[in-house]
Amino acid sequence: MKLSYYLFKKDVEDFDEIILKNKVNSDNNYQELLVITTDLDFDAKVYMQTNKSKAPKWLKFLEKDVDIRDKEEVRNTVNSFIILIKIIKDEKKYFFGITAGFGFIGINKEKLENDFGLKVTLNSISPYELKALDVRNIDLKTKQKRVHINKGSELGEFELDLHQDILNLVSGKCEDTEVGTNIRGTTSLNLNSKVKFKELGAKCRQLIELYLSDKYKANFDFIDNMKVVKNKELSEELNKLLWNHIQENKQEKISLTYPDMIEYDKCARYKIVYSYNKFVETDEIDITDLYRLMAEQKIDTIEKFKKICVIGLDDSDSPKTSKAPIKEFIVFEVSKETKTYIFTMNNWYVIDTNYYEKVKTKLEYIEEVEIEELTTIKKGETEGQYNERQDKKHFIYLDKKNFQIPNSRSKVEICDLLSKHLQFICIKRETASATLSHLFSQGSVSMDLLKNESTYRERVIQYLEEQYGKIEFNKDSFPYNEVKVVYAITSNKKGSLKDIIPFFSKVNLLQHIKRINELGMQVQLCKIRIEE
């Protein structure tokens, strides 16, 4: 039997806290069923939804132009159930939700242990029988991907970046058939196993043991680079910092991204909704859309903010997704005392101290330079204006002079400024993580083309000779060991750029440095002062 299991948080005391009564009611064809078996080792409530019908979305497309007889009979029908269970294990109580069909819509997701399904799966799965992984990188400019292999495989075959990717979903085969056969875990646990209703208590106790186990460390220890914050008081303090950040309409270290890459990828546009007729519509969700809604509707308390949700729409403006709280979309980084915390996937994570120190240590080896010929940037000056007024004796202005990649529609920018000393200077204002991600990518993509595309080298040599005259090397004898990518970032903050840029960006930077170094080239950092 394939079932979806959910574990609720420790502070839950009653079944009423974990069911959404506005969803699970007679209006939605739900009825509570009487449990007739008397010798159960768990408490339970069971709800069943029968013959919930709705007109298919494609009907609107046809009905104005096609004669559809008995249109009222053209309906999609849904049957679902929800089982709520309370068990006692080691003198502690645990609440579970078990669903089939669309039953998951009726449970209170605000009360879920968000790492339950993932942890149980990692502690149950055979490391040689992985089938699919969902990952999200640690960055405000979030990239999500699902990697699926048609045959059970080891972790290495998925080619993950274990220093930068957060594991969000894992599926594969169970190592122990007593647990089940096929397993898939994220917040929920989807498990195929031989289980009867009266055995659900024992099954939930088995799942609790797996959830609390540290067996995963043997093959998946990298997930501890970021650990879920479970201290309630600390989470509340961090939530206040997040709310203050949002109230001040700050755009640094915060962004919105999609919690489910597959579900939301199917949407044509989105509504960020406060109430029935109070919303903003957008093609791509962005933090500025949220701030616009809050300003228009005067959302100035946390209670009002919690009412905001997101709905994905299809081309006909019909809902493609269920309503999801806005917090499920937020990515935010904040430092508190000596630690760095990240809010993502509706969870607070603390960066593991050892991992943080490793990142910091690796960055210490990156040279930070002052380039005397680069001027300060004027307040309000754009990057393009700044680049264009640099001294042509020292720099070749290449901003927006894109290179057309052969046999491709893609164009890339070689760099913003190129010096005669083969410094490929890429410039960005301030230290917003989303823009820094683009900056770092610009450098590594350019160096990859320099090493592997002869026409790219020819173009670079052409620019150098036009500005400085004949040079000593050609496209076949390019001195890669002399090439330096300079990431030049504007800032008036005190200290090194290595300390100023967000943790998201530090991890991202290290990955691009690694790629550039593997190509035989070097990376430098340079801070450009802003004129007051």
C-alpha cells in the first residue's frame, strides 16, 4: 500500500490542531468515519472524501465553440482520505497524518516537521538504489533541479555540488524490506509497504526510530552543513529579525523562490494574495511584488502578513497549485551573535560551525588587490557609466560588447574592463547576493570559453592589439597562467570583501574559483570605494 506520512511538531496536543476544518467538512464531501476495531495501540481519527467533483479546466476552452451535450456530467471526480494518529513511544507522544488522494490538502502544514520525510528516507534508502534527487543551491538567486536516473544509482552519479546544494527530496529503494519497497521523502514521506490499518501504530513507531537515527551520516553527512533550528525560542527571535527586514522593505539578503520546482514550473503566472480581491499578479515571483502588495494593502503586522499566500495559475487563470503561505517562498540570510542562519523551504537552518570555518579558510587564500588605475564610483552612477569613464590607457572597455558563441544562440560578455596585464575585470555595485551570483558566473563562463574556444581567444587578442599594438602570443600559445579574473565589487563597508559578502555568495564564489583554477587561471577580489 502506497501512503503519504506526515509527522507533526512536538507542541501539538490535539487532533483539532492538525486538521483544517475549512477544508475537511461536508461542503467538500468529507465525512468522519467511525473506527470499529477496538484493540488498537494508537488513537485515530479518519476522514474520507467521496465523489468530490469539479469541471475539468479544458471545458472552458471548448464550451463557447462546441456543442457539448450534458455538460454538467463532464466532471473530474476525486476520492481521498486522511488518517490522524497519536502514538506513544518511549513515554513521548507523536502525532501523524496519513493521506491518500488529495487528503494532504486538509492537514495543517504549519504544524509539520519539515525534515521528517527526508531524514527517514536517508536513513532507510539503499545508497546504491537512488532514483531521483531534488536540490536547491545556497544562494538568493536560487537554482533548483531534479535529477532522475532510470536505474538505481549511487550518489556520485547525480553530479551534485555537495558544498552548495541543499537536498530537498530523495527517492529510491529501501535497504530493509521490513520498512518498505519504494520510498520518497521531502517534508512528507511517500512509502510503499505492506501495512494494514491496525498496524499503523507500529509503522509510525518504526518511522520515528528512523527519523531519530543518525545512520544517514555514513553516506549523506553533507546535509549537516545546514541543520534545522528546532529551538522554539531561537526560531521566534529569528522570525522577528526576518519580519523587521521585511517591514523595512530591504532587498539585500532576501528573495522569493519556488518551493516545488516541478509544480510551479507548470504555471503561466502567479497571484500573491492577501484576501479574495486584494492581490498582485506577476509572471515571475519577486520580493518587490511582495513589498508592493504590502504597501497597497497596508500590511503592517505579522498577523496580517501570515495571511499572504501564493497561487499558481495556468493560461486560463485557473489555479494550478494549492494556496501556499508566502513563508514557503522566502529565502533569507541573517547573522546572530557568532552564527549564520538561513531561512529557506519554510525552515530556519544554522550553518554548521565547521562548515562555516572551512568556507572562511578557503577564502583566505584568495588574493584581494587594489588596482590604482580604477577610480572610485560616484553615488548614483551606473556600472556602465563607471566602466566607460575609466582611463583607456589602462583598460579596454568591453561592457556590453558581447561575444556570439559559435553554433549557439547564446552571447556572453568577456568582461567589463580588460587590462594589458590580462586582468579580466568584472564589476558589480554593492553586495546583493542575487547580483553577485551573476558576477561570479560571468567570470567562470568567460574563462571556460577562453580556454576551450579558439575564436574567443582571437577576439580577446584582437581587442588587445587594437589598444596596445602587437603582442607576443597568439591563440595557440595563450598564457593562461598569467590570466586573472578580478571580481571588483563596490562597497564603503569596512574590512575585507571576504567578510562583507553574504555567506550565500561566499559558497557560490568558491565554486566559481574552483572552476577557474581548474582551467589554469587565477582569481582576485577588488573593492571599489563609493564617493560620498
